[in-house]
Amino acid sequence: MKKLSIAMCLFFCGLILETTADPLFFGQSYGFVVDDPAGFVAAMDEYRASEAGQSSPAMPVLVQNIVNGDYASTHQVSVFYPSTQAMDRSVAINSASPDWSKFQGKIRQLARPEWENIYAVQLAKVKKDPTTLDNAVSIVYAMTVTDVAEYISAFETLLESDEVKAFPGNIYLGQNIAAGNVPGTHFVTFVAESRGELIEHIMKVQGSPAMAIYSRAVAGIRTVEATNMFREVKRWVPTTN
């Protein structure tokens, strides 16, 4: 229950959370080449309004890719779970549901899957309730880390810098569990309320003395694999936990 409470607060509240022994929450993301974006949103709306969708403890978030590197996908759906138990519950609900089967059939007509991964979010600084960020834009740095403990120590030091404390949005550090064809072991996501705000403050962080210290500290243990940007289209907050 403690982990569930922490995760729900992370979803719905404006908090600052530090690293814990257990993940803060879990996610599974899917990349799609979407042929009919409006139809895709309508299919997700219909499923979430169904009995199965209303019963699910998961929180899906649909985003549109702005900069996507080597991938062809135009959109991605990230499904967040407050715990592994919630993940299992969601799978069980869908496996027995005709609503889910109908939704899957519609998605196959509207989009082509390209990639997927499962991950755990281990560290977060949350200034704003994610559900209130109507124009949320994110930059994600995918990376391969060879010494996790040393990397987290360096990253926590960066989080305490004035420039990062001044970042107006939310910051997440995650670890890939099953990544498929997605390179990297970890990722860092910065989220702000607009593209301009995000870029302005990311550049301030990148140009700071604290970032230079961080870069030297992780030079031998971290390789940046990709830097991507996307904007949130819609999120479906669960009605049950």
C-alpha cells in the first residue's frame, strides 16, 4: 500500500520525490506509425469509456513525436502502473474483455506498431501535477549506463543544482526492464508546459557549471543513445486504483 500511495501521489500531486529502494511506478510504452490520429484518439476514448477501461488501474498517455531519431513512429502510447500488482490486474481485466479485443482490432486498422519497452521509474522531481499540463512537452535522453550506483549518485548531485531546481516542470529517471529494439539501459525525461519553456530551461541546465561537473562524473559510465522530443496529446486518468 505504501508503494501504491507514493505512485498515486506522483501521478496526481505536485511533489518532490527522491530515490527509494523500490521503483516509484512502472510503465510500458508502444511506438506506432499512426495513419489516422483522430481515429486513434477516438478508439482510445471508446475503450477507456468501456467497462474494462473504467476498471483498469492503468493510466495511458498518448503523445505525438516531434523529434524521433531513427524511428518511423509518429506517436507513442505510454501506459503507467502504480505497482506490478496493478500491471497484473490490468492484464487480467483485458484478457477477459471483449472491449479490449474490439479496441485491438481498431488499432490494427489505424496504426502499425514499431517498438515497445517496459521500464521502472526510480527517481523523480515533480513540481507540477502531470494531469494539469495540457500542453506538456518532453525531452527524453536514452542512455546506456555501466555503473548504476555511481551514475545515480552523480545524477542526484545534478538534481540539487540551482539550475535544475529552477527547472519549471518534472524530471524522471527510469530503468529499462525489457527494451526490445530500443537501445539503452536507462533514460532521463524532462517535462515542461510548452516547447519553448522546455528548450529554454534545458539549455540553461546544459550550460551550467553543475552540468559540466555531472558530465565529467559520468563520462566513463554513460553513453547517450538518443535524444527525442514529443508532446502530450491526451491522458486517461484511471477511475480506480
